[in-house]
Amino acid sequence: MSDPHANSFDVLILGGGSGGYAAAFRAAQLGLSVGLVEKDKLGGTCLHRGCIPTKALLHAGEVADAAREAEQFGVQATFNGVDMKAVNAYKDGVISKLYKGLQGLAKARKVTLIEGEGKLVAADTVEVAGTRYKGKNVILATGSYSKSLPGLEVDGERVITSEHALTLDHVPTSAVILGGGVIGCEFASAWKSFGVDVTIVEALPRLVAVEDEASSKALERAFRKRGIKFKVGKPFEGVERTDAGVRVKIQGGETIEAELLLVAVGRGPTTAGLGYEEQGVKMERGFVLTDERLRTSVSGVYAVGDIVPGVQLAHRGFQQGIFVAEEIAGQHPQVIDEAGIPRVTYSEPEIASVGLNESKARELHGDKIETVQYDLSGNGKSQILKTAGFVKLVRVKDGPVVGVHMVGARVSELIGEGQLIYNWEAFPGDVAPLVHMHPTQNEAIGEAFLALAGKPLHVH
């Protein structure tokens, strides 16, 4: 006789991306039975079509640049070109290793993987290919998709999204990138390193407009130096196919011709047709609305990751997944401060930040804000790496640091300290006495804090 409880779980999760699998693993660790529904592959967009493959491409681009520029370090090397098939093999090898690791973890933690497209058919029930699964608690974690603009048709050949860009089998001669946010700037950076003639088109007045204005300006300066063209404050008006590729029209009657148009205008929530609204889950513009404890309007139903309004970052979804698992297990975890989530653009140079940018801080605190900017030209390791940029600190006068902003090679590896400083509400006097190792770029944080604490050694 079949077990009537075989399809019933303490926690039933719809979506196996960063948020979904983190919730599954943590819930299982806490002794709860877990069912995880995934229509594609465990790991979701981030592992298979987002963060991991794009960073692999960016690293391949970094290696290409290192070969091109070896002479300035006294090393004789020649750059013979980029073999896209080999780059893809390297990228896919990284993904495959991580994917196998995830599958092993799911098995070890006794998470029941349910393959197929799920739909919420009751507050406690998800249907997959005609079979119904019940959960005392349900977590919605269905992720996001690459958006386009009204009337702009993506054909996957000449007009592509980031998903298509990650599987190109050749290096395009030229490309227009629609969107100067994180995804657009990362692809512009990688493709330029591969030898592509790149032009970014951005409707807003600056690149990576969510970042501090000083960070945007520094990136724009670096991109100009690298020969990456960009047109800001220029809304897209249309595209037509040509024999050689595409002709893109932007505001002001200007046209740009290229082999490809990459549409990088952000990501939308994957929620349509999944039964959320029918079951009474409150939505807004396709996003699932939650309270600060990630509860939806329906009792026992939670939501995490890109479908919840806020920054669409894998590490945010991951932490939210852990939070909800602990909430369900009755551990009352601390609410996640969205401003305390680090943000990185992995271009060359990188941009990393946590907390408030200067304009947002002034909006909230008025003239009580003060800033310090330490230039990497005074940092020994940055000179060794031949990178330019800065560490900028934003603080409330006589109060804690409320924003840390960095530009330069490898600054993504430094923002961890910035995250601790912001989230622990550190004062300049708390950080200035800490010893930062020499020579490292990490020292730049120490120098910036010495300056903010009133004892600048290398800052005028």
C-alpha cells in the first residue's frame, strides 16, 4: 500500500536557484522534511546562466588582457586571439563541477528533488505534471528572466539576451549593448577584452546609475581609456536587421551599426501563470509582496530571491532562503537589512559597494554627512597591479559609517570588510586602529579610515 504522506513535506519549495536550494539545505539541516521543485537544473540562473558563467568569461578576458599587456611588466608574451569554443569549455567545466557538488549536497541532506514545472494550486499544494505535493510551509523561489523593451523582439541571433551571449560560439566583431547597468557593463568589459568593438546605450544619465556618482564617473573614465564607447542619456528608439547585423536607432536620430544587439535592460520576476495570484498572494508588477520576515499575504507561504522587490542578487536570495528556513523552524532569525547587502559590478575595473551612496545618505541625513575618498594611486599593491580607483567612505558626522564604495581591480574581494563595517555600525575610531597588511589593497580601507578618524597619513 502506498504511503499517503510520501508527497507531503514540512517545507515545499518552488524553484531550485540560490534562494530555493539554500532554504532546502538549511531546512533539512534543522530536521525538517523538504521537497524542492525545479523545472530545469538545481542552481538556477546564477549557476547556469548568470553569475558563474559571466564571471568565467570576465576572467578569460582578464587573461587575454594580461597576455596583450605583458610587456609593461617585463614579460615577453604574445596574444594570438580568443578561441570561443575553448572559453566555453572552460566556463562549462566550472559550472559542471559546482552543479555536481550541489546535487551531492541535496542527496546528502535528503532533500527530495521533484523535477518539472510546478504551479501553486492551493496555499499548501504545488502541482507538478499532474501530481500534487503538499507542504505545511511553501516557499516561492521562482527567480527571474531577462527583460526586453516593448516592441523589441529578441530573436536569439542578432538581437540577444545575456543567456544567448553566454553560449556564443564565436567572438562578434562588434556589438551594441542596450543597458549600462551591471549586466551591460560586465559584458562590455568581457567582450572588449576579447577584441569586440563595443558601444553601450543607456537611457539614464550615467553608467551603473544605482552606484555612487563617483563610482560611475571612475568607471566611465576607465571605459573611455579602454576604448569602450558609451552613450548615456540616450533612450533606445528602435532596431532593424541589416545584411551584416543590426542598425540601432537612439534618441536624437543617431544610428549605430553592429553585428549584435545585446539587450541588458534588467531582469523581471518569473511569476506569470504559476497560480500565485489565484491563491491570494498579493503581487505588484509581477513581484510577490512580502513583509520584512518574507511572509506573503497568504499564511504559511513565503517568498525569496528575485521575485521579491529589491536588489536582484544571488547572495541576497541565498541569505533569504536561510532566513525563511530558520523562521519556519522557529529560530526567529534577525531581519535582513537590504542596504547591508554588498553589491559588485565585475567589470574591469570592478565596482563594489555596501550601504548608502552619498546622495541617498544626504537625502536621509542632510548636511550631517561627511565623506573621505582615498585614491588607489597611493596604494602600493594597486600600483603593482597597475589599477586605478579609490575607496570612498560615507559617514554621519560623529556617527557610524553608512556607506563604503570602491573602484579598482579586485575590489570585490575587499567589500567583505566593508560589509562588516556597515552592518556592525562601526565608527571611524573603531576601524582606524586595526592593522591592515602591507602591501595589500586592503590597506586602502585602513588608510581611508585613518583619514576619516582625523589622522590622514597618505591623504592630502
